[in-house]
Amino acid sequence: MDSDEMNALATDFGVTRTRGVWDPERRRRVRAKLDAATFHLFGIARDDVDYIMETFPIVKRKDVAAYGSYRTKDLILEVYDAMQAAIETGGAYRSPFEWEQP
């Protein structure tokens, strides 16, 4: 999809998009949420998520170079844990990311 198609799709869902605005940190966190949710949907245990994330050495190397840690894995596990807490308590999921808090 090109940008115009994405804007039309966003409008259909009631989302206002501003062309040209790109927030890589927000994108990184949204991807972490999607990855964590996918791991939960497939019933993958936390230890296995940790192991699976270690099978991406290029991502790890780039993260360590840029952030000093394997940030992608850290974010996914942080969200995974928040989702697991909601599952265990029967409470509502609350994102661990401040920018998403009410």
C-alpha cells in the first residue's frame, strides 16, 4: 500500500494521520506489542520467547550497538509480562508504555 492508501485506510478507522510524521520510538513499541500479543496467541511461554528472541543475532547486534542492550527483546518481554499479569489476574491489560496511559 502506498501512503495515500494508508491514509484512506486510517480515515476509515477514524484515525487522523499527518503525512510525513514518523516516530520511530512509537513504531518500535507498537511492534513490541504486536510481537508479544502474537507470542501469547500461540501459547508460547516466556522462557521460550526469550530463547526465540536470541535467535535473531543481527537484530541483537544492531540493538546493542545503538542502545547498549537488546532493546527489541527487552520491550517485547516487558509487554509480554504486562499481558501475562492481566491474564493471571483477570484484569484489564495496561500498556507498560507511558505515552499510552490515560
